[in-house]
Amino acid sequence: MASLKKFLVGNGFRELPLQRTRTDHLALEGTLNGFRGRFILDTGASNTCVGLHRMEYFGLLSEVSEIRAAGAGATDMETLVSEGNVLVFEEWECADLQVVLFDLSHVNQALESQEEPPVDGILGADILHGARAVIDYETCSLYLR
């Protein structure tokens, strides 16, 4: 039987390495609008998000959003939305991406309490579903098409 990697790559998927954190999150590095960033993979997040603290760094033009964010101990957080962004992980690219911006300090505080570096954003189900993502936990790899 062919390996999962061989099958997926043979069917147009790109393999991306994931880093397992001490908190058992899966993280990956890429670029947003040409600027390097660190993102946590979150299958439960409906949208790809960036922390408000990184809005200027990534050159995100934003407007107020009706979307409310919740998760990991925080609820009903106000958000901004930024349209037309480009997200790249190695050779995989998503152009014209909508990014939701909100305060990620609660996420980064949890990571830093476990001596993990902070993240710039969250890779959400919008990308994972759209790119037909496959997570290989054994090899700590993410496959996107």
C-alpha cells in the first residue's frame, strides 16, 4: 500500500511541516502579504485570524466586522476584517484571503506560560476546508491542495 504522503502529493497536495508545541498545538510558519509569521492550526476556528497586535506588521487594511470571536476562555470579542490578503506556506498559496483580526493576547499568554513563543495568527477552517486539508499526526505534516 502506498504511503499517505505519496498518495496526497501524487494528487496535487503540498506537504507542509508542522511543529508540535509543548501545549500540543500544531504550528506552522508562512507569510502573510509577504511578511513572515507563525500560525497555530485550529480545526475549530471558522476563520483564519490574525492578532490585532500584528495588523500593521502584515499591512492589513481593515474595517469593523459584525463577526464576534470566541474561544479558549474569551467570548464575544469585537473583530475587524481585512480583505484581499495573500497567505503563503512554502509552495502553497491562497490569494484574496479574508482575515479576521481580534485580540489574541489570551492565546499568547497561554503559550508563553508554557515557554512557547507567541503566534501571529490562527489558520482556520476556511483555509483547511477550502484546501481540502489532511493532517498527518504521525509525521506532523499538513497537506493542502
